[in-house]
Amino acid sequence: MRVAIVGSGFAGSLLARILAVQGHDVVLLERGTHPRFAIGESSTPLANLTLERLARRYGLDDCYDLAAHGRWIARFPELRRGLKRGFTFYRHHAGRRFANAGLGSERLLVAASPNDHVADNHWLRADVDHHFVRAAVQAGVEYRDRVEVTDDTLKALHVDFVVDASGPGGFLARELAIPSRLDRMHTHAGLLFSHFDGVRLMPDVVPGLPSGPYPDDWAAVHHIIEEGWLYSLRFDHGVTSAGFLLRDRVPGAPEEMWRHLLRRYPTIGALFGNAKPLFPLSYKPRIQHRLARAAGPGWAMLPHAFAFVDPLFSTGIAWSLRAIERLALSFENGGGCVPGERDLARYESQLSAEADQIDWLVAGAYHAMAHFDLFAAHAMIYFAAVSFAEVNQRIHATETAAWSGFLGVGDPRLGALPRASLRRLRHTRTREDRREFVRWVTRSIAPRNVCGFANPATHGLYPVDLDMLVQRHAVLGMSRESLVSALPALRA
Ligand SMILES: Cc1cc2nc3c(=O)[nH]c(=O)nc-3n(C[C@H](O)[C@H](O)[C@H](O)COP(=O)(O)OP(=O)(O)OC[C@H]3O[C@@H](n4cnc5c(N)ncnc54)[C@H](O)[C@@H]3O)c2cc1C
């Protein structure tokens, strides 16, 4: 069977390779060329677990090595990446330096890994995507770049199935006139971004912060401000990817907007004041997109072609890899033919529910940003959902994880929380409302809270704590003894 994949980001290239490994005749079509600049860099434990499953099932040993920082460096030192030990958040206030209030600082650190060796990575996409394209070609994929793909191109190639991996390029949206459903989305933000040289470390700018579970900057760093937030992802070679997500446009050209925001937030100004953009700063007024369909007879979209919400909580890579895994299994079910109607319908309904889930979660977070206690509590819904999924996937390492819902979708305890939280946050006004919100989150995540989140005694500093996990064995439906014997799988 002949399959065309339109778009050769990591997602299109990896799926192309897997389908070639399955024995399909695959053509990968790219509008541009590699290496090329791309944003969307910060990976997560769930992303890496999927990479490892794909590696095992399809014999992709590079994917296994790219799933952990230590293995990546040992095997592919030339592919640039950054150590990511967790998620760091700070709340800044206009006109004031970030206040070091010791353990009472507006600071939240959630570790995603116990050490550097097994840690996640920020992917320098120019290198990583290029690697995936080369690996696809080696696996027998026919790769054509600088192609302006049209319906006629596909007809001439006699393809039986098309995968749209063109990201916001929206290839099939145009070809099939698929309507936008942006009106469904609650998140609304513009993006001001570049890559930078010379960004300073937080402890150099705000000395004396209490030590956290990992060094603050070796993480996906989120600086929350009144207008939205700034992401800052540090690569090992000293370059930092950074971008402001802004609810409303700040006046001026991108450079003026950047300077204005650095002046307004003195600590961010100190971090980025001497940093040099490696590409001209760019501004996109709205980065969200969402379509009415994600699959149909003879075609499917990868998540980034179907919908995008926001970089908050680094959902993009993990979601894309999960979708690759589902499509690959659907092709296997097809037994040499195109994926069946049932699999495609299931694929589409999962993606649609997950796009809503990400949107509710992120929109809620934007509401909560007004008060750090609210934000930190709302974020616990994300951390409870992903850590519960991660522990389950590590303990029961099977391919059934592919179809499990992303971010708690379909989970009777977690599924409804992001939407309920957004609703509550819209009506949370007083200090007492805020306290009640924190209590509500704590109660609501309890049935899935394997890592002890929402615990005031931690002061917002959460290490990977296996003792805590053992204590919470009942949440996983396991005896203490069976969880203890599963610990090696959890440490891996
Ligand atoms: C500001 C921002 C920050 C992000 N941060 C994170 C993060 O920290 N962590 C995370 O997990 N995710 C993040 N994401 C999401 C992440 O970028 C995506 O999940 C990821 O890029 C998806 O990869 P992809 O290969 O599907 O698509 P892309 O990377 O978008 O690749 C699409 C490819 O298709 C090609 N193309 C486009 N149109 C056509 C056409 N008509 N014909 C042929 N080729 C075409 C393009 O040239 C490109 O090579 C972020 C996204 C944004 C916008």
C-alpha cells in the first residue's frame, strides 16, 4: 500500500519510518528543507515512554536512546538538546523584582526525573527533525523536499492513504475544505519568540533561593506575568529558546514589545538583558488553531495539523507521539490495507476530546495566573494526571497505553477536572474563594494523586519521591509488596 505523509517535522518523519518498517511504500513530502528552525522543544516523561514503546515495537534503537538525557548524549552527542529535569514556575509582578521570600516565594518546582541520566530533554528541533528525516530515508522512505503539494501531486503518486503532518501548515484543511473550530477554544494568546545566546541563570539574578529538587534552570521554565507568561528552555550548548505568550497585543514592533516587557519585569530584564537573539524576534498574534475533523476515509491528521493550544505544560510532543503510536497500530490492524473506519473514528474522537482537554486545562491556567496560589493548585491537575499515567505505563508496559486518553481523558476521576476547574476559576474572586479552590483541587485529585501533590508542607518543591509512591500503593490498586517489587521499572 502506498502512503503519503505531508510534512517532515519529527512527527511526520517518524510515522513515515514506522510505516516503512511495517512494509508500506511511503513517500514523505516536505515544503521546505532540513535542517530548518522549529519551535516546540520541551519533551516530557510521557513523550519518552511512547518513544521507548515505539523503539521496542518497531526496532528503532535510536528512539530508545533519545528518550533519556544520558543515553542521548552517549549515543548522539552531535544532536543538540537540553537537560530537562522538571517544570519550574515563577510569578513576577510588574515594576518589582522577583521577591525571594525563602520557602514562601512564588515559585513551584516539580521534578520529572530523579537524576540527569534518565531526565527528559529539550529537543533542538533543527537537529532532531533532521535526524528523523535521515532515519526515515534509511528505512526506505522516499523523501521529496521543496515540494508544493496539491491534490494533483497525490493523484500522480497513486497514494492509498494520506497523513497530514504539516502542522499549522494545514495541508488537508485546505485540500478538503475542513472548517475551523477555533470558536470552540477558550485559550487565546499571541507569541513573541526567538532563540537567545547569553541568558543568565535564575540563582545568579535572585541569589539565595532555597534549593529545590533540581537546579531551577534545567527545566521548562515558566515566568508568569500579568499579560501571560514566558517560556525559557535552555539547551546544553548555551542557547535558550524563549517566548512570551501574551493574552493581548503589546504595542510596537517585536523588538519594542520585547524591550517593553523586559523593562516592566526587572528580574526577567536581568535574565535576558544582555542576551542576543539568534534570529530576529517574531510575533504571531494568535497561535491557537483547531479543525472540525481529524480523520476520514483515506486520511488522518497528526495532532499539530489538527489543533494547537499553547506551549504551557509541554503537551505537543507527547501528544504527537501518542497519535503516531495509535496510527501505527491502526495500520497494523488494517493488515496491509488502509486503517479501518472504526480505528479512524476512534482516532478522531480521541484527538477531539484531547484537544478540548488541553484547551480547558490551559485556559484555566491563564485564569489562575492572577494569583500564584490558584495557579499552583490548578497546575496540580496536570501533574496528577500525567504522573498517574506515567506510573501506570511504567508498571504495566503494554501497547494498550497508546489508546489511553491523554491528560485524563476518559478517566472517571480525572476526566472532568480541567473543565470543572476552568468553570470554578471563572467565579473565584475572594481570598476565601481561592482557599476553597485549593481545597477542591486537593480533594478532586486525591483518587489519582500518586505523588503527593497539593501538599502545603512541600512549599511548592516536589522531588521524585518513590517512598511517597509506595505509601500511595492503594491509589494504583496495588499492594505495598507488589509496588515495591515494581520499583526497578519506575527507576528506569
Ligand atoms: C510557541 C510554541 C512552543 C511549543 N513548545 C512546546 C514544548 O515545549 N513542548 C512540546 O511538547 N510541544 C511544544 N509545542 C508544540 C510542538 O511545536 C508541536 O507539537 C510539534 O512541532 C509538532 O511536530 P510536527 O512534526 O507534527 O509538526 P511541525 O513541527 O509543525 O512540522 C510540520 C512540517 O510540515 C511542513 N509543511 C507545512 N506545510 C506543508 C505543506 N503544505 N506541504 C509540505 N510540507 C509542509 C513544514 O515545513 C514542517 O517541516 C510548541 C508549539 C509552539 C507554537
